[in-house]
Amino acid sequence: MSVQNQSLGIKTWRRAIILFVAIYLLLPIAAMLDFSTKSLSGKRGLSSWRAIFQQPDLIAAVGVSLELAAIVVALVFFLVVPTVVWVHLKLPKLRRPIELICLLPLAIPGIVLVVGVASIYRWISIHVTESPLMLAAVYSMLVLPYTYRSLSAALNSVDIHTLAEASRTLGASTYRMLFGVVFPTIRSGVMSGAVIAIALVLGEYTISSILNFSTMQVEINLIGQTDGFVAVAISLASLIFVFLLLVVIPTTVNHRNEVLEAEHS
Amino acid sequence: MSTNVRGSSAAVKLIGLEKSFGSVKALDGLTIEIGPGELVALLGPSGCGKTTALRALAGLQNLDHGQIFVDEKDVTFLAPNRRNMGMVFQAYSLFPHMSALANVEYGLTLKAHKTSSDKRSARGKELLDLVGLSTHAKHYPHQLSGGQQQRVALARALAISPQVLLLDEPLSALDAKVRTQLRDEIRRIQLEVGTTTLFVTHDQEEALGIADRVGVMRGGILEQIAVPAELYDRPASAFVAEFVGLTNPIRGNVSAGFIEILGLRVPTLPGSISSGTGIALVRPESLKVEATTEANGKVFSASFLGASCRLTIDLSAGGRVVAQVPSSDAASLGAGASVKVAFRSTPVFVKAEQ
Ligand SMILES: Nc1ncnc2c1ncn2[C@@H]1O[C@H](COP(=O)(O)OP(=O)(O)OP(=O)(O)O)[C@@H](O)[C@H]1O
Ligand SMILES: [Mg+2]
């Protein structure tokens, strides 16, 4: 009886806490929704929301941000993941130095980083291309600490070395070992690294604004300076957009994998 | 069902293996021959190179010197995925994203052992059955106990019908009861499939209990390899005598192949010192203990082990020995009893006095 009472107490507490957090998080969003559906005349309507789609610069900037996110994620998949895995498996001596390098962007203030890369970007925009996609280079640096951390956590949570050796003795080539055993094992770490990278790229403002590239956050900020209602509508829209992106991508990927595994067995 | 479980068995030769890690010589000219279908256990203190030897045989460790032959074929430079050896690791090594059955089938999905999917799943089920886990085929590693995980790992290693099975302390992470159980099961399965097996352990009971022959390693070399009884009764060195089982160091004079201990002339084993004062390494079972008036010692403590009883005895001449006697004889030999300690005249190993 007392055990039941106790668990009932815990349940109540849990609900209360969840409710509190939900209110704390949702209240500002509700306020944004409320504000964005008003207008100066005081009438309710979706005019501010409709206005979002009448901003060609914004649409273009969203496109750029998404492309940047895709490029950065690709860089993470094809450069960071193999490097970190290789260092873990074959070059344990390099683990510390690599970790240090990857964590460096955290220690350097964003503004310092910008000043540092600005001259390079000036050179690039004169001699190579003015495309905002060049931002992917500095972004992939920015996301390093987070992607490295999540990958390294995934690699450390299993004995990847033994798993790799087990697959080798069972007859796996290096390729089959990596793609059949190592990568699937650290999939969750790779996914969370990618999700963080996407969130970071879509939310980045300082660097792109100072380097004069028009990305999503830069455009939102610009519009905010002219029309408060539209700016709030856009902020909310981008919040929902990123949220959907970050929820939908991992679940579809996981689902696809489960289907594959089900087919396999 | 067990008719087609039988795998291939090959003869293995390790010749003069050498491997240094910096200044540490992990292998220092290790030579072992293993007959087809034989289970050899490698025993030795921590850091003596057992794992290194096993990994070298699997191809996971390159060597500085030496050669490895499997069925007369030189595999020294063959990559691990081409050696056809099944290995069970000390650490849990099941692939976490695969079910037990998928783990067992894994080797058969690879080019080296490619099998049609029907045959593959039949073989997978057969092996899970062999290790007694047919009901757990769909379980994922995190849903299995440590012992079950190691069973699946064994099934996975055997699925590819390896020429050689390598076991690196597969039981050391398990608790005592599961350990003895699984140990006997490994032996049963090994006999059933007939695969040549190298089993690394630092638990002598494990080694003596299941191996055809036991090799004792020290400092990267093989000190002695022999059937368990011979290793125990006729150790070739003081190290082996002291490492395997208990010994009582008893001082005595050596001459012409005999040592004088406890008033008795006892033959010495080959490798013992040949003259002077030496220390005989006497097994507790080799000591006879009687309660008589002409006592030469006093029981300090007695501990009951079931069928036998272990007596710690203070000798009146000085020193303390441990004797193991049948429990039926030990009734009158409680602590404080005056006893006469004598010696069954089995050969002993005698080392030089330090
Ligand atoms: N990769 C390595 N790098 C450096 N030294 C190593 C390496 N592997 C083994 N050694 C050293 O080689 C020696 C033998 O190691 P090995 O693992 O073969 O011992 P072992 O007999 O298996 O010991 P244990 O019973 O503790 O498992 C040890 O001194 C160890 O420190
Ligand atoms: Mg070891």
C-alpha cells in the first residue's frame, strides 16, 4: 500500500514538473502566436504570416541556410566521422591532440573567429566566389566541438576496438567492418552530431552577418527592424520549421533502419 | 541435429614468436605446437604475453619475428579476415545493433564465408541451439546476461566453421557459478565440433579442468606444456611448480637425485638442483599426517573442504606446512593436535636456496 502511495506521489510530482516546464517553454511561444496574429489596427488575422511568403529575400536566405546545413552535415559525415573513427581505432596516440583541436572553436569567442577568418573570406570573395555557400567552411569548424563530442561519446560507450577485431576475425574486410559494424554501432552519435550541426547552422547569426552573407537569421533580423509583427511571425515559423526538421530527420532515418533490419532478419 | 555441427580441425604451429612493445618483450621466442582437434590452455601470470600470443595467431597482432603455420600453411602474414579463425574475446564483443541470431549469422554474410540466406539462418539456429540459446534468437545483446552474451559470441565464432578457435579469457567477466558451468560447456562443445582450440586464462583450475594440454607461460616464453596431471605432478621448473597448485617449501640436502626431507630420501624431478641444500616444493597431498606420540609437529588450524581437509601444521623443527588429507582421516586432527608429518615418496621438484 505504502509503495503504491509512494509511486503515486512520485507520479504527481513528475506531472507537476512536466506541466511547469511545459508552461515555461510554451508560454512565450503562445505569446508570439498571439502577437503575430494581431495587427496595428487591432484586428486578428494571418496577414503577418502571409507576409512571410512575400519576402523573396527571406525565401532565398532560407534556401541558402538549408544548403549550408546540408553541406556541413555532408562534411561531418565524410570528414569528421571517418577521421574520428580512424583515430579511435588505429591512432590512439593522436586522440588527445585531435580532441584538443576539435574543442578549440569553443574556446575562441565567435567574434575573434570572425575577425580571424574575415580576411580569408575577403580574399575568397574576390578571387574565388562570392557564394554564401563558402560559409560552410567556417561553419564546419564551428560545429566540430559538438560533433566530435557526440561521436567520441558514442565510440567510448562501446568497446569499438573489440567489435572491430571481432568482425575482422569473422572474415570482414576493412570496408565491411566499417560499414557493417562500426558505423551502425555509433549511428546514434552520428545522428545527434548531425542534428546539432543543423541546429547550429540554421541558428547562426554573428558570423554571417559580419561577413555580410544573407542567411536565414540575418534576413529575419533585417525584417524585424522594419515590421515587428512579421518578424515575430517569422521567428515563430523558423522555430517550428527547425523543430520539425530536427524531429522528422532522425525519426525517418531510424524508421528506415528498422525497416532494413526487419527485412534482414 | 549435431551431426553437421562438426567443423574442421587443423594443426597449429607457433615458432619462435617475438614481439616487443617498446622495452617490454611481450613474446620472447614462444614456440607451441597444437595437434588437430586439441584444446590447449595457455596459463600464466598477468602480462606474460598470453593475449599477445593469441592475437598473433588470429592475425590481430603483427610480430617482430617468428612464423605461424596452420596445417603446414604459413599464415604469418595473412590478414585476420583470411585466417578463418573464430575468436571469443574477454570483453563483451557482440554487435549491439544486431540480434543474437544476426550476430551468429554475421560471418556467413561476408564474402569469406558467403552462404545462401536459407542455409545461413539454419546454421545460425543450429549454433544457437548448440550453446543452449535457441529461445533467445531475437534478443539483442543488451537483453542478454553476460554468460549468455559469451555463449552467443562462441556460437558466432563457431558459425564460420573455423580451422582454429581462439578463446581469450572468455569467462573472466562472469561470476563463479556461471563460470564453471560455461567452462564445462565450452569443453563439451569443443569436443562436439572437434575444432582445434587455444584457450587463454590465468585461472589454473579452468586450464587444468578442460584442457588436453596446458602450457605455462612466463615472460613471453613457454615454461612447460604438458597434460594437466603431468604439469601438476612433474613440474619442469620451480616457476611451474609454484604457479600451478599449492606447494610447501621444505629445506633438505640434495645428492645423487635424492633429497632428504622429514627424515626420508625422496627422488627429485629432472631440472632440480643436483647437490647442496635445496628447497623441495611439496604438494599438500604428498604429506601424510598421523596422530602419534612421536610427533614432529602440531596442527595450527584445520579447514574442511568437503572430501578433503586442509591442515596447517607447525613443525617442531621450525616452519609451517600445509597438508591435504582425506576428511575421513582428519577427524582426530583438530587444531592443537600433536601429529607426525611424513611424506609419500613421490618425486619432488627441488629449487636452489636463495
Ligand atoms: N598494444 C600494446 N602496447 C604496449 N604494450 C602492450 C600492448 N599489448 C600488450 N602489451 C604489453 O605486453 C605484455 C604482455 O601483454 P599481454 O596482454 O599479452 O599479457 P597477458 O598475458 O594477456 O596478461 P593478462 O593476463 O593480464 O591478460 C604486457 O607487459 C603488456 O603491458
Ligand atoms: Mg590477456
